Amino acid sequence: MKPGARRQTPVFAIPAIIAIATLIGLVGGLVGDGAADLVSWLALGSCLVTIGWSLRKRA
């Protein structure tokens, strides 16, 4: 590895987690009812909170 090169795993870990949470939320909302709706809201809401937190830090 070159001296200035960084590993790509830390760079893509958080976006991968957000993508997985989004998929869980979307699939849970489509196929489930009751508790699955709650999981869907929490999973999709966590993505929105992450986006808001990221934008807040930049402002």
C-alpha cells in the first residue's frame, strides 16, 4: 500500500449501513403489519436523522 493511501472500508462502512437500514425499512413496510410497521418507521427515520445530522455539521 502506498504511504498516503487509506483503506476504503471506513469510507464505505457508514453509507453501507444506511443503505441496509433503508432496505430493511422499505421491505418491512411493504410486507409487514403491526410491529413491522414500527420497524419500518424506525429504520427509515434513522436514515433521515443521519442526513440531518450530517447537514447540521456542515452548516
